[in-house]
Amino acid sequence: MMNMIAVTIGVGDKYKRYAEKSAEKIRDLLGIETRIISDEHLHFAVEGGTVKDRVYSLKFSIFDIYPDIDRVMYFDCDWRPVKRFDLQEFVPNENGLYFCVDRIEGEHVQGLEDKFKLNRGTYFNAGWFVANRLHAEMFAFCKKNYWEYGKVWYDQCVMNQVFKGMVTYADRRLNVMNLNGGDVMGFHSSVNYEYYDGTDDKISDWNYSHNYVTAEMHIQEIHDIAKLYSGGEALEIGTFQAHAAKAMAMAGMAVTTVDISDKYLQQNIEFCKPHPINFKIMSGEDELNDTKKYDVVFHDSYHGEGVVNELVQYFYTKIKKGGVLIVHDVDSFNVNLLLDKIGNPKHTITTDAIGRQLGAFYLE
């Protein structure tokens, strides 16, 4: 199998730092060696034009800058993976030229397709792609003829015209550009700069005034447990105001959260920035029909004795080996009955200031 190396651009101290942060994520979550094109490589850029013309054109010279690279995953430094996955599964053809389509629902993108005589739904985003050295001449052609092509978005428009009909379109989840509550593997947005910089957002500063909101101490506990599974995937049943979802995302997990109501959806998407949470409007019972398993499942949808059988199903069908089922309000049912039904696993139970209990049950 051909070895793949990841490459990004970080020109200037600010973007070099962002590139290093993104590269760290790629090494950690994808296990891919990563290199950064920086100021020392600017002589490879096109001549003339704006700073953006010059910087963005550097991706045309990846195979010249790094003559030892045969297969590359290029990414802009505001792109990052949000969970561990095997990239090779999504780009299996070693000789393929992979891009993801851009925001196909946008009138702006459709206007670009019309402008450059591209088929509808084929305009791709050039902030992430996978290419082979076999394509080096095509990239060199883009650089040599850069000023001959119409463009709105610099290198991206040039490549869309030059590579027309030659691209294999990869799974859109690899290059998601909107915080729209959908499933994400690779998140591409300037809000990642906030993520790299770190924010002053603290769990202790969130609003816990609503009676139904999980207590701060338990949200912090969920966050601490989630950190043990950083890079993995978490599922929340019962979103409400998304405190637990955000806490698990802040711990480095890719989070899916399920609720039967969309009442707080837009509010929750805004609250969870800059973390791309997958919000699903459905019941916890319906979620059980999906065979996907998670490292962490937090259940907080309904309570009382009637929930025990559903918790048993979640424990055995939705949790990966070594994972954990976290349950809010375990004080509302006979926890010994649950323990008997799931084999009395290793577990912890803690109690908040008003008597509500949080249980964590580990599948060994």
C-alpha cells in the first residue's frame, strides 16, 4: 500500500501556529505523517497577484516541494479531523484524485458552476483533497496557467476548471464546512481557529438555572470520563440544552446527540460552537435500530422504572467493548435491577446537591 503523507500551508507566524495545531490533530487521530509548507517555500508560488494568490497557489507545488511524496492528503490549516478514522477506507484508489463537493445547496456555488461551465453539483472545495504524484503535471499546469483562468476563489476555481471530469468525489463528511448539526469526520471552517486558540468557555460558566438541566458537577464528571475516550465517538440520548454534548466534544470526542424535539436546535448549534455536533431529531428507541456503536453513551431522555429495559439494550448493543454507559437520574429507578440485568459491571454513582444521581457503567 502506498504511504500517504499529509501537507498543509502555514505562511506567517499566525498561520504557521494554526497549521501546527491542525497537524497535531491529524497525527493523533489519523496517524498520518504531516508536513507544513511555510514562508521558506514562497518562491514556489505564482508570481504577482495578491498575497492570497501566492499563498494558495503553493498547493500546486506540493510534489516539487516534497519530491519523496507519492500520495498526499492536502488540508487547509482550518481543517481538522474530529474523530479517529481510517482515511484509506474513504479513498481506496491509490491513483484517484479525491475532492469533496462544495456547499451544493448554495446559490453562490451554483453560480460558479454556471460561470465556469461545470455540471451541477460538481464544484468542489479545494481546502481538502487526496492526490497522487501521477497528478503532478496537472498541478504544474494549474500553476503555469493560473492567470489564464477565470477565478473567484483563487486556486479552487482554477482546479475546478482544469480537473473537470477527472475527480472522484469523496464522502462529504470528510470536508464539512457548515455547523449545521450533521455528521462530521473532517471539519473545515475558520471557527477552528477559535478551537486552536482555546476559548474562555468554561463548564462552570454555563447556565444551569433550568430545573431539567444536569448539574454542573455531573457535566464536569461527564467531561472527565469523555477525556478518557478522546478521539472516539459519543452518543447522547436526550439533548435538551446540549450541555453534556458540548462537554464531551470539549473532551475531544465526536458527538451525536438525539432528541425528539427541535425546540432548542438552533440555540444548541450556536451554544456548541466551535464544535461540530451531529444533532438528530428522533427518539432514543429509534436510535436503537441503528447498529452503530459508541465509546460513550450518555442517556438522559426519560426516567423511572420503565427505562431499565431500554438502558439494558443500550448497554449491550450501542457501546463498544471497553466503553461506558452514563445514565442521569439513576435514583429514579431500582439501580440493582439494572446491575443484575447487565452483569454487575464496574460502575460508579455520584449524587448532586439536590439528590439526583449519575451512574457510569463500564462494558469490559
